[in-house]
Amino acid sequence: MTPRIGEAFVGWQAPGEPGDETLGYVDFSIFPHLDHEMLPENTSEHATEWTGRLAAPSYAIDDETAIRIVDGRVDVISEGNWLKFG
């Protein structure tokens, strides 16, 4: 859905396929599973580094967070932790 996912999340590509571009339905990127106990690398610090390499608007969201878009307006719905960058 996002325009880019960042090199850290590119694991599904065939060897030799460059880039981290995706569908681009929305104009921001998402760092999923923020602070998840089974993903120790998904910290706020790692999310900050990740978004710095994207140089684009992005959100880091945990599993208790959703992003809703209605008529171009972005709303974060959360009972957990999330960060907005850019």
C-alpha cells in the first residue's frame, strides 16, 4: 500500500531485483510491529533509523494500532504505541 518499505523489509524479492518500491496507494510508509516481543529489532530507535533512510512521511505502529484514511484524511486509531515521522 505504501510507496516504499525500506531495504530492511525487502525479503520477498527475487535476487537482483533492486529497490523497495511498492504499490503507492498512500503517500506514507509503515514500520509494522513496533516494540513486539518476538521482533526485538523492531524498536523505536530502529524505526527512527529506518525512516531516516526513506526521507518520506512514515508511521511506526504496534499491533494495537491501525491507520484509517477517509477522503484523504489520515487518522491513527490506537490503544498502543505509535510514532509519526515527517
